[in-house]
Amino acid sequence: MAKVEIYTGNFCGFCSAAKRLLKQKGASFAETNVHSDTTKRAEMTQRSNGGRTVPQIFINDIHVGGCDELFDLERAGKLDQMLSA
């Protein structure tokens, strides 16, 4: 199974939706809440090439993007392939 990392924030509906989809897919993931952690937020921004909103999602160290991009991968039939790599 793929290594999945998700940067999240408090009270984030998009974060909840992304985590729900990943759970439905049976994917385990490491979650990092950046709400009040400036060091982790800076790490997220650097890794995502400037992405400042949450969630920011990485699959096997590849930046997927946010919630919308994750669901786009699902609709395109590409998410399962990424998660099984």
C-alpha cells in the first residue's frame, strides 16, 4: 500500500472529506495538523510548492494537491492505482 500523508487544520470540512475518501479506499495515512504549528505549516508549504490551504495530500511523496484534486483522481479512475503503488 502507498505511503499517504495529509496536512490538515481544525474544523476543516475539506480535510474531513478527503480523509473520509481515503478511509473508504482502505488507505492508511499519516495526518499532520498544521493549525497552530508554524513549523509544520512551513514544511507543508515548501513540500507543496507554495500550497497554503489545507488539506495538502501526498501519495508516495508525490504532491496530489487538495481535496478537489483527490476527488478528481477518484473520478478519473486513477486514485486506486496510486494507492496500490
